[in-house]
Amino acid sequence: MNRGLMMGKKFDTYVVIMAGGGGTRFWPWSREKRPKQILPILSDRSMIWETVERVRPLLPRKNIFVVTAQSQIADLRKEISMIPAENLLAEPQGRNTAPCISLAAIHILKRNPQGVMVVLPADHYIGSRRGFLTSLRTAVAFARKQNYLVTLGIPPTEPETGYGYIEKREIIEKIGGVPVYKTRSFREKPTRAKAAVYLRSGKFLWNSGIFIWRADIFWSAVKKFLPALYEEMNRLTNTLGTPREKKVLQMIYSRCSSISVDYGILEKADNVALIEAQFSWNDVGSWSALKKILAQDKDGNARILCHPTGKGRILLLDSSNCLVRSEEKLIAVIGLDNTVVVEAGNALLVCPRDRSQDVRKVLQELQNRGWKEYL
């Protein structure tokens, strides 16, 4: 038993890793059958493996749940074999974060209604493992004794328009000297001008998408703010572990609305607390975001060399602030600035860095044209 996070069954802590996304903005490296979370994007190990290993000092493996798509279960079982198979929860279809987290909550409530849930995306960059664990321990200690829904906020370093923001209010209390704030508001992805105002004010943090709360407190919030989801998910309670579970789950998801936990609950609840994270962070949501993490040369260029055949090469001439990935070919770039060039499999992507979020449009067009071999 880990003395840092668990003090008897009443205070058991559980980690829920959300790993159902397709990572569409990392096409062409990420594909339908090879989603971002099982790719070695930040190291020589997959992002889901790194996420699991990051939290293992906190709690036993039997307390780690992973929620993913049914189509990804087999790959994840191979990639994170250290997690019990029964803790890999398969969603019949994607319905955003509120149903995803609710599905995990149902399983945790059955084990321990007062268990503390730590909810994490599977595909984030965390700069300091020690700072990450310290922040989680602080949040867990607060969530155990207070009836709050807790989120971790990231101190903004620039007027970023790709993240949501959380505005902090007064301090509720301090845990080990770390202030826990009441939240005033959640703000969707702002314009650059608004983001600059948020940055100057010192009152806003980036929304990390990392949440900590007791299972019973979260479930009460679902009942209050998402009653239809609450009623549907409760149908699952008596079927867990039975032959009927899969059929009931499919029925539930066919009727669930797609809604985020931020919009559905956190933006409406008055018991939301905010803790400032003690680690650097990036949601690695696009090729442009990835470039900020990678090592760069004197001209601001970042290179990704993947050598399945040993043939990949990159040559950059009179170019700056580019991200280039080579797999099997020589890629020569001349006179380009702020450009993404990615070779992977049977496809090549070239786009301005500030348009890297639009990779989804390419996938939609491929769908429209029936070019499934590129998906």
C-alpha cells in the first residue's frame, strides 16, 4: 500500500486514463488502426505506456483504469500489459469526456464510492514527473476531505489560442503550502487578443484536462447537471461483470449525447476548485504543438527521424522554424519558414505550422473521396 495516497479502503485512489481518441491531427503518422496514444511520439515508448508509468508510483496497477474505443482494446492490451485486462474499459462509440468518465466512475463506485478518481488524458507531455506527482498528491489530499471537483491549471507562458482557460478566485485553503483556489469561470479557446488579456491579468490558467474528485461527489454532479446520462449509466450498475454488460453498454451509448465534462458539469457547478500545476505541460494536440517540445537547431527547426528501414534523411537549407519528419525518404527543404513536412507510410503532409490543426479537414476530404487506404 502506498503511504502517499492510500490510507485504507475508504481512501483508495484510482487513476482513469482516457485513451479513446484517434489522434486525427497527427495524420499521416496516426491512422485509424494506429491512433496517437500507441505511437512513440515523445520517446521510444508509446504515449499510453508513458502515461501509465508516470502514475505507477502513486497506486497499485489494479487501481488504474483505461477507457478506450472497442477497436483499440487489442492493441492496448499488448502495449500496457501491466494493467489488468478487466480494467480496460471499451466504449462502443466516442461520446466525449462526460460519458467516458462516467463509465469509469460506475466501475469505481462499485469498488469504493468514496474512492478518489484522478482523470488523465493519455496523450499529454509532462515536463517534470516529480512535479506532476506532487501536484496530484496535493489534489488528492484536498479532494479526500472536501466535497469539491478539482482541476489542475497550467500557468500560461504565452497567449495561446488553442487551449481553454480557467479563471481563479479566492484561496479556499492551502495543502502543504500549495494554494487551492475557488474557480470563477471557464473560458473556451480565446482569440489571441483575449488570450493576451488573460495572460497579463495573472488570474487565468490553462485548462489541462486533468481532474481529481471523489467518485461519489462526481456522481452527484452527474445526477444534478446531466440527469439523462445519470439515468442511462445507472442501468449498467447491476450488469457489470455479467454476460449482459456489453449489450447494455451498447444500448446506453446509442442514446447518450456527446458532451464534455467541462461543458456539462464544471462550467455549471459551484464546487469546482483549481490547483496550479507544478510541472510544464503540453497537450500535444497538433504537429505545431509537438514542435514546441522537441529539440531544435539554431534556426528553430525540429527533426523527427524514424528509421524502420534506415533510409530516412532530412536536409534543411535556408529554412527556419520548421518541423520535418522522415521515415524512408530523403526530405530536402529549401527556403521555407514555419512549415510542417511529415512523411509516414503512403502519405506526405505539407502545411504551414499555423494550419496544423486543420489536418482533420484532410481526413474528412479523404473520407469524402473514398480514399480509405490513406486513413
